[in-house]
Amino acid sequence: MQGYLAPRTTPVISGDMHLTAKMKICLVTRKFDLKTGGIGRISTELRDGLRKRGHEVITVSTPREDLASYFLYTFLELHFKLPKGCDVYHAITPMESIWLPKEKSVATILDLIPITNPKDSGTRMSTNSITRSIGKSCFSIGCKAASRCKKVVSISNLVQDGFEAHFGKRPRVIRLGINEDLEPRPKKNSRLRIGYLGQLIERKGVGLLINSFMRSGLDADLVLGGNGMDKEYFKALGKRDTRIKFPGFIPDEKLVDFYNSLDVFVFPTTIEGYGLPIVEAMACKIPVIVLSNSIIPKEVKNRCIVVDGLDYILGHRDYLEGLCKSVDIEGNYKWAKEHNWNKTVDEYIEVYKEVMNGKKA
């Protein structure tokens, strides 16, 4: 457990516990690490945003990677790691909500993939039917615990509807943010560049993208940014094709350059709770391609180029360029820029205040 102590005064309470002081908030998550994808991103942005506003933030996380150790952490160790005396306890995934004091708790639901699409749960959980079954059962326990929290938050209407259908409680939707510096910039070279950024795992459709690109013979580069448990497999898959590049993890300060180096962004994922890289690409006025059978929130998917497969569009450059020109780039840009981490943090603060005021969900 790692903590941060900021100056704190005693709350002035009157009537319905109107708050005039800063809060003491415990954030509980898997990791505060941007390299871990969406969980690491929201955890880090919330932590930093709350501290900038002067709130006292205590963090609880685990350095462990393997699935068995993670379940040990959530089902046993977390009970002893939680600090006492916090105003609000916030689990950033449902698994972390199991031991939270329910009347002071908030749980965020990023997706329901282990329940609705267990085969797409990621390398650690979907390796075989046994791990899928265990993962689904454990995640269901976590979601049931989350449903008993004072407040439940989801990141999209898709996740909101799914959680209500499975667990009987309708979360509030708080949209995620993107970096404010993501803006369009002139492309520095004329060579066609197709890009992907995200976890390098099979669920994201990276293997499908590599195979389609290799069959295309397209005079272009395919740039696959990010890391993940299947990275070495994907590198081996495309090792004989010099057009395929693996730049690795893209840090925040280089995101804007990465997106603006592309002509088109392809995100062939199977299922997402939201799909934040899509929004980031649109903020740089880059057209985005997704698959018709991908399960992505409608508000995101409806702004993309939706195709049945990648072989034809990657094999016909004129057709690909024509599709890209048909996109409402300006409309997508304005919509993408509505995603703001400051707004996200402010909305969570309102939820925390409601918890402290005793408001019902």
C-alpha cells in the first residue's frame, strides 16, 4: 500500500452534511500504471486529479501480475490492506469492491467481458475453459459486491445496460477523458501509415489485422503501438514483413506524434467497454476503422468506418482512401474533445459527496 498525506481540516457539517472541507479518499485498483491499459489510465488520472484539487488520496494496489496472485489479493489480502477512517472508498474495478465498507463505497464498472464474453477476457483468463470458468465466477462475485456499494459508476451506456441486466442496479455513467494536447498536426511524411494502439492481446484483433495486412501487399507501413502478453507472438507472426513496426509502449508525451503520423487508425477489437484509443485518434482528426461484429458502445462505433472485414479495404488502396474521405472528421473531432479528464474527476467528486451526504443510489 502506498499513501499520500495532504493537509486536511475537519468537515463543517450542518443539516444534510453539507461539505465544506476536503475529502479523504481511498482508491483501490489493480495498478497505477499507464502501461496496463484502461485500468491504469483511469486509476492514475483520478489519483492525480484528486490530489491536484487538494483532496487526501490513499492508494491501494498490487504489484502482482499472475491471475492466481491477483485473486489472492482481492479475496484475502485486500481486507487487511484497506486503511481505516477514509470518507470514501473507491474500487476502480468490481473485484476490488469485495471488502469495501458498503455505506462509504463507490465501484466503477469498466466492462462485463468476463461474464458476457468469457473467451475474450484476455490472455490470463481465457487460456482454457477452466480458467474462463474460474474467472467468470470470481468476476461475478466482484460485480455482486459492487452492486451493494453505495454508488456504482459505468463508463458507457453499453456497460450501464449490461450491469443492470445482470445485477439489478443501474450505474451512473461517467465518461472517461483524453489528454488535452491531442490535436491534429501536419503529417511529416507521405508514405501511407496504418496504425493501431492498445494492448497487444488477441481480444483486440491484432492478429487479424496483421494477417490481413500481410496478405494485402499494400505499399504502406503498419504500426502497432503498445505492449501486452501476446506481443512476442504477434512479432513472430509478422517478422518476415518489414512493413510491420512494433514501437512498443507510447508514453503520453508522444501520443500526439504517434496519432498524427498515421493516415488511418484501425481498431479491430472484439469487445470494449468504451474504446478510448478510438477517441484519441479522432481528436487528432484521424479516420478510424472498426469491424461490424465488434461490440463497442454505439456512441463510439457510429462515428467510425464500420467494415465486415479487413482484407478488401487493405487490398484496395483507392477504396480505403475513399472511405477515409467520407468520414465526418470535424464532427468527430468536436465530439472527441468533449472527453476531458478534469470533467471526469469533477463528476467523481460529486459522486463522493453524495456518498458522504448519504444519498441513495
